[in-house]
Amino acid sequence: MEIKDLPYKQREIQIARAASYKEEKMKKEERMTRETYYLTVLEAVRQRSTCDRGKAGAIIVKEGRIITTGYVGAPTGMPHCEDNGHLIEFHSPEPGFSPGLTKHCIRTVHAELNAILQAADFGISIRGATMYCTMFPCFECAKAIVNVGIKEIIAVHLYQTQQWGILLFREVGLPYRILNQEKLY
């Protein structure tokens, strides 16, 4: 039986159900993607950073779930940059450049390493996971990422000294994406 053959009241109910179904379907289509969700959470994590020279965050995702988060901050129990100022060291920004070209705050633990350490602290395996990070990992973080078996890196921005990390990831075959080619700091 078609809608047109139904009594008037039943037609109204059927039409209302169809409209409601269509609205629900449209709502589902407007749902944010998992990657947008992860990047939104990443931005919130980044806001917890305690060093204004490199506010960055990292999240580790495994099997569609956020497993750990990390942000730039001093080691537990130590004073933060926002409280006691920065400890600055000079670094070469890319392979082949002379040292002393960029300032690097060494008071803090990087977001990527903090996310890895949080997993270790809670006994959670992150082998095979994906890491989302505000900035492309530095060489030290890249080495840790390789050793714990993270399978993919998604970075929002470049970092001032990311070239060594890029070379390492290429050498070991670890895929990465950089969403925005601008350097954040």
C-alpha cells in the first residue's frame, strides 16, 4: 500500500517518520571524522603545555581509541618555564647547518615523549599505534617513537629541527604526514 492510499492521519504519521529519518541521517553525515576528533583533542592537550616557546601536544591512538596524551612540560615535581623561566640551549635546525642557529628550551619534556612515558607508566602497549602531534617530532622523540613501534605519525606543523626525524622515519620506513607545512615556532 502506498502513502497516498492511506487515510489522512496515517499519511501524516508516515510523512513525519520519513522526515524524522531524513533529519537523523543528515545529523549522522555531519558527524566529525575520527581525524578531526583526534586533532580537536590534540589542540586541547596542547593548551596544557607549560612552556610558551613550544606549546605542543601529542596523542597516541590505537584501534580507534585515544590511549595516551602528552604535552610539553617540566618533569614531575620540577618548576615549569612559566614559573622559573626557560633553560636555553642552541641547536642546529637541519643537517649540515652550523650549530647555534636556533634556541631550544631544555627545561621541558617534549609532548611526544610525555605521551610515550604515560603509556609506559600505565603499562599500555603502544606498538602499532598512530601518534598525532602538534609539531613534527625532533630527532630525540623520533628515536623513541621508532623504538616503541608506533606505526604512523601525523603532525599538524613542521618543527624547527625536524629534518633529522624525517631522515630517520624515511630510513626505517615509518610513514608520516605533515598537515601544514608552516613552522609553528
